[in-house]
Amino acid sequence: MGPDDRTATHCPYCALQCGQWVGPSGEVDARDFPTNAGGMCQKGWTSGALLTHPQRLTSPLVRTSRTAGFAETGWDDALTGVAARLAALRAEHGPDSVAVFGAGGLTNEKAYLLGKFARVALGTSQIDYNGRFCMSSAAAAGNRAFGVDRGLPFPVTDLDDAELVVLAGANVAETMPPLMSHLTGARLVVVDPRRTPTAERALASGGLHLAPRPGTDLVLALGMLHAAVVDGHLDLSYVDDRTTGFDDVWAIASQWWPERAERVCGVAATDMRTVVRWLAESTRRYVLTARGAEQHAHGVDTVAAWINLSLALGLPGRSGSGFGTITGQGNGQGGREHGQKSDQLPGYRHITDPAARAHVARVWGVPEPSIPGPGRSAVELLDSLGRPGGPKALLVFGSNVLVSAPDARAVAERLDALDLLVVADVLPGETALRADVLLPVAQWAEEEGTMTNLEGRVLRRRRALAPPPGVRTDLEVIAGLAAALDAPGEFPADPRTVFDELRRASAGGIADYAGVSYARLDAGEAVHWPVPTDDHPGTPRLFTERFGHPDGRARMLPVDHVEPDEGTSGGFPLTVTTGRVLVHYQSGAQTRRVAELAEVAPEVFVEVHPDTAARHGLADGDLADVVSRRGTTTARVRCVASLRPDTVFLPFHFGGAGAANNVTNPALDPVSRMPEFKVAAVRLEPASTDRDPSDGSGTAAELSPTGAGRSAR
């Protein structure tokens, strides 16, 4: 593969968006780019295997009933058939009888057009996306505190010179390994109930691993804030000049002296004081949160507590220091900015803001009153499917909700209650296999578009090769459905045209892309939003002079500890927490099909302390049932001596009997509507003989390459 034959693009997986070269036959190589500096993880190196995978969907598939097999059909028949059924449901039950579910992996163009399609072509308020499971708590906390939600308000390369980095609920050594290259010079502090590879790196760097009881990260942050004030580390001039609300915050934190916090969270008071002292004495220091702190029924408050600590020490907006949240999905940042979220319009505008609605209506060429108001959030939307007053049809783009949503058994019941389930996907994942209509779409290397990475940098996704015959892009699918529905306004399928419209729709919003263009991106400019004009250089570092609130000050918000929604009991004495492993990504619908990756992690496992396993009659390598009040996950026991004896861990990349979300709690954060993924009460039992953790893993050929005549049930 010669240099002239390769196309410069970006990895299809996480929000680091590592630079990639893709050759004309799908060969993948690492490309030097600031976020990855010429490296990639195993997932990126093997991503090309999916381009020619034998299970690739290449023709629209339909079936006459949920027990019938799929049969191939043409695109015209598929789209007109779907449109006719949607129109009939809307005519009989109203526009909210149809729902749309998007994803944080969609390009900016697709996220934008999907939101427009839902609200203009369908007239429905019922649209949300899987980012609600990922970044919603961090986003809500950032908006409240700073007036702006951008995961990292500084370039990731700023971390290269850090002296100290606190990672609260982040296992980046496994989830985005190239990020570790930016942390090699820093002392690390990792907050995680597990001794992860990232925690091991922290200990090797001369730092600390703090292992709180799951669901008590907020207590840890309060104890550290107490230590910061009492031990004389409060940056009083910064707090006075750049923040509001400290007195109310201190009224609560003053009650959480480190020794009291230790009794609740299990982290030694001396370690809390040590980390605060390290933060105060370092010149270049950062606090970063991720899903471990955020995926809780009180995740917004937990992130707010870490923000309060960072503000008390004067980190945000100061050169060489800062607070940030590590975005997970590939376009987790851009995906939540441009309208596929239930309460938002493009540019990170709120859908209830009259000025925002008027601006977007002008761009769309529709009357402002015709734009629906806010709809249900993701978990609430899924729970309403097929119920009285809930949607009777669901269109899914880029998400595998049957594996990624909490309480998977209940999600399966709601999907089966629908009159119509339409899924646009690349490979037949668990959700796709329950569909009535399955639409084959292009992959990352087969399409044009833009992505926005974890640092707010807008990137170009470039087409390196054509999709297989019979495959369309998501934009073409959305445009085709809009045409079949005779929708008002314009629904272009050309990504450049869609992006130009997105620029106009986002102009003046928090996430302002008005000055971003394909021409600037193709010229190699590093463009971080907001970019209000064509000659604006972009904003790589936010908050250097003022925060996003009208008075320019950050808000310190009082938060206090609340116990997790579900406590342990005699029948459920253990706490399960969930997370990722190195070789798999999200629901695993892609990575479980890559032989090299599946060989490393072929089935779900449950990490258990050896003493805990013995008490439950289990040993390393046994099959166990992890049982909650909602369901059961069958997993291979992996004894880990460093794990807390009261905690077990499940990776969430597997489906069927091995789905971690069979047991997770759908309790929601009152602000972000984030589910309680990280804490659920469970018990361990030797596995039932009729259960197999590999069932439903998605690696078996449930469909032939064309899918014709095969049952999905």
C-alpha cells in the first residue's frame, strides 16, 4: 500500500478519534495525529476486518411477522413500505406514535439530519440517543457549572506536561490506550473500585489507587474538598474572582471531614489529604472524570462534587491545569450537540428556548410551532414502547439498545410490543435481529462526514472505498424516508450540503460551527468549537478569561451524598459494577466479530474476590449466575485478589445470557436521566446447567450473508 493510495481518516471507535490511513482494499495503518501520536489500540488496528466481514448486511431485509424469516427486498419497496406503515400509525395515533433512536457514533451530519427528520418529517417529539447512557451526567454537570458542555475544554496534548492527573472513574489504559501516551510524565491518581490496568499505572507512577465502595465517589470528593479548605489549600482569590456559591458548598462539605468520609466510602483519610496536597502543590494538574463517576442515579451531583473540588483549587481555565470529562463514543461530543437528543436543537440549543426554536425554524423553513417540544429520554422512551400512549414504531440508527440499555429483559419485551421496528445497521446485532425491517448502511471508511472528538475538535471522516453494492449511507436512508413521506423542507443526502445547513442551524449557539467548513478541515486546520465566523481560529481552550454563564463566573453547586438507589440485602449481598475491557467496544456488535479480538475475550466473565467466590461455592473458571432483582447474567468466574470483597465486576460488551445489562438498574438521575449502570445489588450462584454465556453473543451467523429466508428469533 503506497502513500498515494491511502486515505487519511479516523478510527471508527472511541472519542480519541485516532488518526488512521485506510487503503483502497480496506487496509488500516496508524497515522500521526495529535491525539494518538502515530499509535492505535488493538481495536483500531483490526477495524479494517469489518469492511469485508462475511456477515455484512448488503440488502434490505423484511419479514411478515416476528416469527418469520427475513427475505431480501429492493430499496424502493423497503422505504416506501416503511413510510406507508409510519404514515398509517401517525394518522391513527398521532405523530408521537413513531419514535427515533440515534447514537453517539453517528457523524455530525447524520445526528443533525436525524433530529430534523424526527421533528419535521415525522413531527414527533420522541427522539433520543445512546449518549444518554454515556455522557449525559457529565454534560448536565458541565452546563450547570460552566455554562458550556465540552468534554475536554483544552487540547488533549495539554496533558503531556501535567505533573498530576486525577482520573475519577476512568480506566483509559483499556478504554482508550493511546491517551496513556499523554500521561507518561504525570503522577496519576485513579479512583476506581477495581485495580484496573490504569490503577496499576498510577501506582507505578508514584501515585495512588483509591478504591471507594461503588456509589460513594461523591463522598470521596466531599472529603477531599473538606481537606482542601481545612488544610489551607483553598485558592481563595480564584474562588472570589471566578466563582459563585462557595458558602453553600462549604456548608455541606464542612460536615464531611475525611475520617467521616472514610467510614462511608472506604478510602483512607490520609490518602484523601495526600491527593489534595499533591493537587495544591503541583503547578500543572488536572481532574478528569469518566463513566465510573457518572453512570449513577446521582451522577450529575457526583460530577458536580469533583468540579467543586477543582474550582476550590483553582484548576479550570488556568494555563496548564483544568477539569474535564472523558467522552466515550466516537462522536459522543458532536452527537449531543446537533439535535438527536430529546431536549435539544442544533448548536446545543434547548428545545424550549423560544429564540432557539425561531432560529432553527428559519433554517429548516418550517413554522416554529410545528417543531415539537421535548420528548422522553432514552430509558423512558424505551420503557414506553408499545404501551398505551407510547410509540408503536421505532427507527434505530447506529445503536444496539438490547445490549446497551439497562434491564435488558424489559427492553426486549418493549421491542417485541412494537407494531414496527426498523433498524439501520452494518452487521446483524442483537437489536437488528429483532427488527421487522433491516436496512444495510455504510461504515466509517465508506462515507464522508465530520466527527467531533473528546476535545471539541471537528474532524474530517473521508471515504476511502465504496460500500458494497446494495448498501446506502445513513444520510441516503434518512433522505429516502423523508421523500417517501413527502416531508416538508429539504433532506439532502450529500454530507457537505448537510454540514453547510448544520453550520447555519448552529450559528450563535453554544456549540457554534458556523465558521467550520470542509475546506478548512481539508486544509488541515485544527478547529475547535465554538467557531462563529469563517476567519475565526477556533477555541482550543475554553474559560481562560471567563466561563459560559452571563456573569462569566463558574457555579459551585451544593451537593450531598445519597445512597445508591438499590442497596444490598440478605438476598442480594453483593454490588455489581460494569465497565469495559481492552479488546471490545460498547455493545460488542463489531468487536465480537473480529477473530483476533474475540480470541482474547471470547465470553463474558465476572471478576470476584477469591474469598467471595469461595463463600458462594465457586472457583476460578466456574460458570456463575449473577442474579439481581431484574434478571440473571451467566458469566465465567475470574478470581481477582485485588477486588473489593463486597463487589463483583461485569464487562458490558456481550449479549444474550451474558449481557451485563440483564442485571443493571434502570433508576435514573433526576437531571440527566442517566441510568444507574454502576451499582446494582446481586447474589452469586453456580450457573444453571441450561445457560451459556456465549448465547446471543452476536458472533454466530444468525443470518446468511444476504439474510434471505433465515429466522432472527
